Amino acid sequence: ERYTADTVVPFQATSGPVFRRFLSIAALCFALGGCPKSEPVNIGVVMTAEGVLGARFAAEDVNAGGGVRGRQLELIVVTETHASQPQDAIRTAERLTTDRRVLAVIGHRGSSSSLAASQVYNAGHLPQIAPNSSAPLYTQAGPYSYRLVASDVHQAEFIAARVAALSPPPR
């Protein structure tokens, strides 16, 4: 799917494992306010096809439960590929930041793309939730940048502690 100004994807009912995370994101959007009650909640989703599918399942779950405060979630989808470069992420972030319907963005594909796009989102005051960005530098990306996974630093400490606790000790 390619992004256009009219790319809105409504959803019905299914289940998905990212329901709670997505609902938290929607709640964050409502904390920011700015939409009439009858309007849908538009979330930008910038991920690979697999990530987009997960976001669709989550949106379906939220909408099946009555939406968020009675408003349906709609996704504005931009599909990234594994070959996407940081400059592609910046262009996508610029388009989503200027789209006044978008209340928050979930994405991008990885740390380098999320970090590159974060500068645009922070300048435009658009919350970005990076579901799989683990680069330590992303922690300082700005006040509108949020991660859902631990930094590489914390992951390394955890793995090292687990390996050190093995019995018998590994070579």
C-alpha cells in the first residue's frame, strides 16, 4: 500500500497480541486531544507488511470493543520494506507530520529508520511509538519519541546476567 492523502483503512473485529499496546497508544492520542467526538482516531502505521498486519489486528480488537471513548480507530498505512533507508523514513515522517488527521505514529521498521524519522516527528510535535527500536541513542531522540522494547544496553546486561547464572557455567 502506498500513502496518499486519502489512505485510511477502517477495521472490524479480530484478535491480536498487540491489543494492550495499541490501546495505550490510542489513549495517549486522546490525552493530546484535538478531534471532534464523531471523528475517527487516525494512527499512522509505518512498518513492514508483517507489522502492518499486527497493527490491523490490534485496531480490529479496539474497534470491536467499541473503539476508544466511542470513536473508531483508523490506520493510515505506509508499508516499509526491508530495503528502506533512513532518508525514506524522513520523507514518510514529513508526509505524516503534515497530515493533520494523524494523532500519532507507530513505526518505523528498525532503529536507524525510527531514529531518522524521530527528528521530524519531534519537530512537528507528533508522538512516535517505535515498537522495535533498541538503539541506545533513540532514548534521547526527543519528548515525542517512545520505545516499546528495552535499549540494547539493557538487553546486553540481561543476557550477560542470564548466561553467568547458568549451571554448569558455560565455556
